[in-house]
Amino acid sequence: MMIKNFFKCGIAGWCMEVVWTSIMGIKNHDRKMMGKTSIWMFPIYGLGTVIKPLSSKLRKFNMIFRGFIYMAGIYFVEFISGTILQRKNCCPWNYSKCKYNIKGVVRLDYAPLWFMTGLLLEKVVNKQEK
């Protein structure tokens, strides 16, 4: 089941990223709205599978608390993976020109996005299959 959730999270992450980068095209006046992602992102998003066992421990807490825990975890994974990929010169993102960045691999202004992403992944990995 862990492998299946890894693939679910990887695919969900890819899809969210393609939609997000497409929408950002509007901001840049790109009417084509071409979304993009990187093969490196699949295993990073796939790590969202750890939300399943974590969510069972956090079940008794409210959604706001769970969202903050997931957001912190996403930031942690983003920072570690981004730092490693930067060292290998293959990091697909670079936030160094953004106002609220940490070492160019984390954007603090994405906190609401990561909060909601964590809660969405919680739903994805806990969805009952028929």
C-alpha cells in the first residue's frame, strides 16, 4: 500500500504543479498557459506518502493543526531535496529572486499553498478504495 500511495502522491503532485505553473503563466502574460514539471519532482512529491501514517496519529487534532504539521513537513522536504539538487546543479526550481526565500530553495510566501497541499494529500492517501 505504501508503494501505491507513493505513486498517488507523485502523480497528484505532478498534476498540481502543472496546473500551478499553467496558472502562473497568466501572471506572466503567457496566454498559452503551458504547465511544466520535472522528473525530479515525482519522488519528492511521492514522499507525501508519509502523510498516511502521520494522519492516523494526528486524526484527533483539528484540521488547522494538521495543516500546519503537513506544511512544516513539506517545507522540510523541499529544503532538504532542493539543497541536495542544488549541489548537483539539477534543482528544477530557483526562488533566489523571490522576496521571502531561504537559500533559493524555499519560499515562505508559499505557506498557504503547502498548508492546503498537505491537507489535499491527506485526502488522497486516505481515500477508501472500493
